[in-house]
Amino acid sequence: MKIKVTRADIQQGEAGNSQECAIALALQRHFKTNCAYVDGGFDLNEPVLKVDDEPLKVCKKDIYKVRKFIDLFDDYIFSEDVVIDRDCIPQPFEFELNQ
């Protein structure tokens, strides 16, 4: 199943908050719940995603993409006063979960 992380998820998400980050918001919207958890920076082999305490597995082909997004999102500073390389700005993306 495909999960879409939208621009709204990125703007409303909280960096460093496993339950309110952009991917958690996308999971909450997709599964129609308020209980989603995400962990998975580059210090883990693969992202940890849970919805209603049930673990989800990211498709192998998307693991790097999800980990890279999490790392970028958690490090990004939303500020109009700071000039940032456009490649460092988190962008909407899609990833698939194993069913």
C-alpha cells in the first residue's frame, strides 16, 4: 500500500517528534487514526513505523528514501531568515508498505 507524505504533512509536522512528524501525520491520515509512531534516522537498519501499536514494514526499495526523508526533516529549520540549499528542503514523496 502506498503512503503519500504531502506538503501539508511537512508544514504541519514537528521535527524530532515521533508521533507528530510528517510521516506520522501521513500514516494517521491514511489509516484514519491519531496513533502513529515513526523512528528511523540513519542509526537504524530500517525505519520503525507503527499504527495503533501495530508494526508496519517499509518495502525494501523505499527504506533508504524513508530514512533519508526522516533525517532531512528532523534537521531542517523552517525559517524565513535562513537561506538554505533547495536540496535540503524536505519535499513531498511516496513510499510503499509491505502488506
